[in-house]
Amino acid sequence: MGNSFLVTTAIPDPGLQLLSDAGRVTVLPEPPDYGTLAALCASGEYDVVLTQLRDVMDAPLLADARVKGVSNFAVGYNNIDVEAATRHGILVGNTPGVLTDATADIAMLLILGTARRVVEADRLVRDGKFLGWEPELLLGRDVSGAVLGLAGFGRIARATARRALGFGMEVLFSPRPPGDRPVSYQELGEFAGKVRQVPWNELVARSDFLSLHVPLNDQTRHLVDAEVLGRMKPDAILINTARGPVVDESALAESLRNGTIAGAGLDVFEDEPRLAAGLAELPNTVLLPHVGSATVAVRSEMARLSALNAVAIAEGRTPPHPVNH
Ligand code: DGY
């Protein structure tokens, strides 16, 4: 019972229970700022720190950290400099798999919500402006028959493709934009003959809905910038459930304002929780507060997996979901 865990923000019970069965647990009362987190990690009091996406674990912090590992309560780990962690012998774990369907549900919700103008419609009713059925009230666009372009073709993109095919969409994908990586027939598995790989430029130009499913890294930061937005169809809609900085959000706000593209459904933002100037005032957007994985069952599973990773690292074992080795 000599293990000691630092939990930067309380996580659901199944995770906290597993941690307290395996050692001493400190849950911070509020999310730590960078300096506080750095000092706690350097204190030598904790074996493993269980982090959230907002906890920046960069190279200087990791260089001074006296921990065996970092267990991230997320599948993405762009908040952690994994190379630096590896250099300092710090293991990193994440929570893959359990949030795939929930996040794809949110991508589909954003596709439907932007296509059918759900936010404008809801507001109209609440504002008491619904005066009865009208032939031309809040006309949206059809999803069936529309082209969905998937940037990335990992777990969440595939789960989104599955849903979109059910809605009668034509699905195209580009597996590793902006570069190319041919995906073999075998790799396509259940999607063989149902979805088609195209180069990134073609994906951008042909998509009615362009949905982002790439990790955030040096290659994908601002993957969708003013130039890419300018090459999209004027009636296209951008969907982002991946990471905010994949999109140049100021350029997006401007493109939405001047009609370069028709709309956007966003669950993530470039500088969360802040939004680019003007974005919130635009009617042709559906904006969600990063809730892709926010179901009771999924967050419990994420808590369980992140705790299992933390306990394994503390006990000197390889975590069940390692990011580095
Ligand atoms: C993740 O896990 O990376 C999501 O963004 C939050 O659940």
C-alpha cells in the first residue's frame, strides 16, 4: 500500500475506488494551474499523476517531475509531451476504445444538427416565435445522399462512417491528411466497397460535410486554415469532434461570416474554454462544450481504465493502455 496517486480533478467513483484500493489518493479540490501542477509533480510525493486534457505536461515540467507515470483521463494525449516523458523514463497511459461510439454519436449529432438548423429551430420555439407550420420555415438540407468526407480513418472516423452509411450518405475518407497513406482492401474490413479513399485535396473539394478525426500534432495543427476553407464548397459544413487547434478558428469564424462555407458543428475549440471572436454570434453553427465522451457509462469506463493504468505503473507493470513503453 505504499503507492501514492495524485488526481488533478475528481473522476467517477469506479476509478477512485480502484486507486484507493491500491494506495493513497490525493484529489485536488480544483484544477491546478501549471505552476502548482509542476510543483506537485516535482515533490516526489506521488508515484503517478492522473491528468486531464487541460493539464499541460510539457518538457520542462516532465524534466523536473519525480513520478513514475502519467495516466491521462482521455484517449488523446496532446497535453503531454510524450517524447519528453519517454526520455525521462516516465510511462504514459490513455483510455482508448471506450469512447469511440459516444464520440461518433456526437459527430453524427453535429451533422444532423447543422443540416437541420436545430439550434435556430430550438431558439425560435423558446423565443415564442413559432406561429404554426409554414412551408418555408427553417429549411435545412438533406443528409441522405450528401457526401461525408472523413479526415482520418481511425476508430472514431470508422464509427462515424458506420452511422453515416445508415443515413444514406456517400462516405469518402483521407486517412492521414494532409499526406497520403494508401489503405489496403484488407484494412478497409467491413467498409470495403462502401467507402472510398481520396486524396486530401479532393476530400476538401468534394465534401458536403467535412468531419475531422485526426490527432493533434505538428502535421495537423491548423490542417483546416483559410486556404483549405476557401477550397470547400460554399454550401459545405465543417464538423470537428477531434481537437480545436486542428482548425484555425479565427479563419473559420471569418469564413462562416462571409459565406465561404455554410456552417460548422464544433465540439472542440482552439483555446478551450474560449471561443474565437464572433463565433458564438453566428447562427449557422452548433457549438458543444467538448462532450464527445460525456455519457455516464463512458466516463465510468474512462475512470476505470485510467485508474488501471495508474495502478499498473505504480506497481512497476506495463499499463494496460500504454502510450509509450
Ligand atoms: C479524449 O478522450 O481525448 C476526449 O477528447 C475527451 O474524452
